[in-house]
Amino acid sequence: MTPIVTGSKIPDIALHITGDKRVKLSDFVGKIVVLYFYPKASTPGCTQEGLDFKAAINKFRRHSAVILGASRDSLEAQERFKAKQAFPFELISDPGEALCKLFDVIKLKNMYGKKVRGVERSTFLIDAEGVLRQEWRKVKVKGHVDEVLEAVKALKQVG
């Protein structure tokens, strides 16, 4: 599958989300989707990013935006992460990396001097028609959620 580019319609890929539910991206048509990828559930940066989205959830909902977090973690790990942090949004389990590959977030990273394949912290903004409108790569957690919220507001004004 060719990685998605800004301005393209998102393929209708199947997702396995917390609550052991199977959904498709098309299930979110009519809503803005903020899809954020993080390297590993229950690690400090990933926890902080999730907590930042949690703190701003009502602001996103006011703009008809849905938050979805995704990583290669198992569904069980995602369930524990969501429950422990009381995230008010679903997490996607993508151990087969289909979604990660579609959004081209698997990168070679340096870990203690060794090259390893891992998820590059990234966020994607998908409009109500299912078109990718904006992307953030190599995300730094601090201040990121505010930046995404501003983009959601701008998208709502255009749409």
C-alpha cells in the first residue's frame, strides 16, 4: 500500500480499537479525525501526549473532532494503557503495521547506538470527508496538542 499524502482521500482501512471493536476509517466520515501515532503504550512521552489530548478532549469535541491514538502495541497493552490513564478516546492496536505503513510512520531510529525500527511520533488531521489535510512528523509532545487544536479550528472555519 502506497503511503498517504496530504490532500488525498484516506483508504478505508479496517482498525482494531479498544473495547475489542473493529471499525473502518469510513465510520468516522462526517467528523474530523485527529489520528496520532506514538511509539509505545505506557512510556513517559506517550503517556504525556495522551494526557494532553485527554485534557483538551472537550475543546476537540466542540469542533466535531474525534481523537484516535495508534501504536504497534497489542490490543491488551492498549486496553491497559487506556484504562490506567482514563483516556476518553479509543486507541488502535496495529501490530501488523498496516495503518503505520499507510501513514509511513515506521522509521529507523537509534536506540542506545543500535538501529531499530520504530514508530515516529506523528499526528494526522483528516477532514469530515476523509481527506488528509495536515500532518505533523517528528512531534515534540510539549505544546503539540494546542497546535493540533488550532488546525482543527482552522479546518472547521474553512469547511
